[in-house]
Amino acid sequence: MARFSTEEIHALVRAAGAAPSADNTQPWRFVAAQSGEWIDVYADPTRDPPEMNPQMVLVLSAVGAAIENMRIFARAELACDLQVEYEQQATSSPNAFKVARFRRGRRTTSTSWKELSNAVFERSSYRGHFNGAPLTPSDLELWATCRQQLAKDYPDVEILLLDKARDKEAIAQMLAVATPMMIEVPAYRRHVFVRQMRFADPGSPPPPDGMPLTTLGDPPPAEAIIRALGNPVIARMVSALGISKLMGKEDAEGARAASAFGLFLAKDSTPKAIIEAGASWQRMWLALWATGLKVQASSGAMVASWAWRFRSLGHYRRSQVANVETIAAQFAGLHPQSPEAVPVMLFRFGRGEPFLPRTGRRQVSENLLWSLS
């Protein structure tokens, strides 16, 4: 049986660690056999507490993105595929649990993965305004080709392109309501702005007040704003003064300026389906990035899909019940053919110039490999 060398194991894990995750939580762990026969992938729900992560969608989809990075890297750099065995048993464990085992698969001689492999380490989430330009015929062809390939590789994932004016307007209207809720809902504010501005090093336990915000790479003013919003008194003032509504309006205008949105749905709530939805959006993101399109997968782009999670949590105020129900219904209207599907990612993409400079790449831990056993 073909095996991985120690150098190949570390290279694969480094590629996995370059995947995107909510607030850089990096909720993945790896254990490899000393013989090089297999690599186990673990999901760690402690990285993203369930109060804002029901069904562990954020954790499992991020793990899926990490797994996709490994597969792309293996095909491009190791000239082999990865044979994956998913764990069949769903788990509600509060601690890290195994989701998949990889073995070295058949050899591949295709060179088509090299461009995506380069994008694995170069990709970032766009922090600017899009210019409103529609997708070109070549953009649409790229989307269709990648979608067709993903449908073959991940049949339990549905991928929708939302590029019509009515779709973008529907998303804009949802964001106008959902973005202020992101600030005003106590559970979200507590777990994102205070406790869960997460962890600098996934190899260490979380500190009481979360990850140093400098690891996000945002300039100091953004750090100060985020810390201020974590203060309940300031958050109430922001709401009372209408600032949160202005932020919702700004997010809505950003939605209208995007060329399109990509919506990725898992056909059910099993870990495998959610992981594969995460793998799908990561490959699509890399494909778009490699051709010069910019992708924004920040909380502003995803917040509308969180409405159904708010509804399941019961952590919002009574005065917000109508908003939550309305947003959830509007969001379901974006995928009327599959109302029971689980929304995993809603990202916007297009072309434009950045308006918010970044001070550097997000910190990626070098301590992702738990052990060689």
C-alpha cells in the first residue's frame, strides 16, 4: 500500500491550515500514522461554541475547506489523489471528534490542479466594495465548469448562482435587517465580539478573552470598533442611535454592487454533507480567485443565512421574532426547489478595488498536527 512520507504529511497539513474558517478559528486537527499509512482529520467544536453554531455548520464546513485544500495539494504537488473514508456515526461530542481518514489514492498525472494549488496559499477574503460589473461570459463558463465538476465529486451538495437583480435585491433587503441583528442579539454579541474573537494558536487552549484581534490582520481602528461593540452598554447606544441600521444599509448596498452570490447547500444535516458543502465552496472560491475574481465570505455576506440558526436558538429578543421569521422565509425563497436543505455558505463575488487595507495575512498555526501515532 502506498504511504505518505513525513514531509508529505506536514505539507498536506500546512495546506489544510491555509483554509478559511469563521474568525480564523481553524477548527481542525490531524493525527497521522507514523507508518504514513493514513491521516485522520478531527473537527473541534470548542473552537466555535454551539450558541452561534448549531449543527456545527461553521466548524464542519471549515473542516471541509481544509480537506479540499489537502486534496488539491495532493493532486497538484504529490501527483496522487486522496482516498477518503468518512465516519458514519454523527456525534454530539463537546470535544474534538474524528470526521474522516485519508489514505494515499491512485496516481494522477493531470496538471489542471496546479493553479488551484497556488491559490490555496494566496487566497484571501476581499475587504472592499465591488464595482457592480456583471459577470462576463468567461466568468459564467468558469462557474458552470467548476459547478459541473463539483456536482460529480460531491453529489450531496447543491450549488446555486444568484446573479439576477431580483436575487441581489432580496439578499440586500435581508442584510439590511440581519446585519443590525448581528450587533443587537445578545448571544451573538457575547460569543463573537467578546468571548470568541477567538484564538491565536489552535494548538493551545483558548484564553479567557479570546484571540488577540491583531491576528485578524485588521487595522487598529477596526480592532477598537470590534472591542467597543463587545460592550453591552455601547452596543445598546449603537442600536438606539440607529448606527446599526446604517451598518445594515451599507451592507445592503454592498450586496447590490456584487456581480453575483454563490449559495452552497447541504442536502441534509449529516456531517458528511456539510463537510462536502464546505469542500465545494472552497474549490469554487479558489477557482474564482485564480481568474482574478474577488470573493467576500465575511460575516456580512453570510449573516442572512444565519437567520434560520437564530430561529433555532431562541437567543434573540421577542421584538425580533418577526424579523427572524421574515429573513428565514426570504432566505428559503432563494432555494425554493430544496426547502429542507441546510444553507452552508452564501458568498458574494465580483470585481473591484479594496477600500480597507490589511496589515498582513492572518496567522496560521504551525501546531496543527496533534501527533504521529
